[in-house]
Amino acid sequence: MKISRQREEHAKRLARCVCPSNDVVAYEDLQVKNLVKNNKLAKAINDSGWYQFRKWIEYFGIKFGKITIAVPPQYTSINCSNCGEKVAKTLSTRTHSCPHCGYIDCRDKNAPPLLVS
């Protein structure tokens, strides 16, 4: 099986698992064309098949009567999910540490509650 078909099939299977088991599916509305401008990440980003996965999430969302929401990615990992304050950090900073409320967590775990709200 060609790699492109394997990638498509994987995206389809994963989306088919995600949609029926959730009432609402929220995902970051990433602008892939802007992300691939970074030459070091371009191949990995193109290989990941984000658009295919998004396409299948939206398809199965409609098919199973679930809500799918494309959330703008701005400030999803900058704001504190505990108190809502903006905490400036660079992309290389992987830990969210809020000086206002003292909340500390992985940057990737801080973002999902903000996507839902």
C-alpha cells in the first residue's frame, strides 16, 4: 500500500474512533502553509497529514451528528487555563508556569481547556 493511502486510511480510522465517542470535537485551525515555511519542520509537517485528519473529523462529525469546532490557535498555550491570565513564553518553553495563581503544568496540557472555552 502506498504511503499516501496508508496516511489517508490512518486519518480515517482515527477520526472514526474520535467522533462517535465525543459530543464535541474541537481542534486547532492551524494554517499549515505558514508552518511549512520553516524548512526544518516542513517535511515532518507535510508527512503528518493534518488536513486529511481534519477533513475526516468534519466528515464523521456530520455523519454521526457531532459538533466539530475549528478553534483559532492564537493564545491557546499563552493564557493560563486556571486563571485566564496571559503568561508570555517562547516556543521552546515547554512548561506553563503562571506567576498569578501558581498553576504549573505541561504547555500541551494547559491548552485543551482553553480550546473548549
